[in-house]
Amino acid sequence: MARNRHSDDTVLKLLREIEPKLANGGDVRTARRAIGIGDAAYSNWRRQSGGVGSAKLSKFRDLERERENIRPERNVPLERHRPLRAD
């Protein structure tokens, strides 16, 4: 079964669909099944986007991607780093 990646807007929409069901006394399991997501996906989405609007969530994800691209290489040979001289 192929994994389905949901966009940030879709995740927020699905979480908002679950909220009224839970507020009316429904349990999490039936609410998740009604929209077709698993327990792990629901837990991860709640943790990652709890209380955040779509604009902030998109900006946060963009910053995470940018941070991954900025990380320094760990296996840089020592010859590339020259010690500072005190002249």
C-alpha cells in the first residue's frame, strides 16, 4: 500500500473535521476512522500542528527544510580546516 502524503492545508482540514466529533462526545477511534486516517498519523499531526494555523504551519515546515539544507557536513577532512596563526 502506497503512502499518502497530505499537504499542510489538508492535514489542518482533517483535524478540524475531527474536532466537532470529539466535542459532541465521540471517541477518537471512530472520528479517525470516519475520515480514514490511522492512529499514528493522527497523533503525529496533532503533535506537529496543534493550535497552529495553516500559514504558520507552512512557514514552520519551510524553515525546517531550509535548516536541513544548511547543516554542515560531518565527514569533512581535517586538512580543509587550517588552524589560526598568532603572528
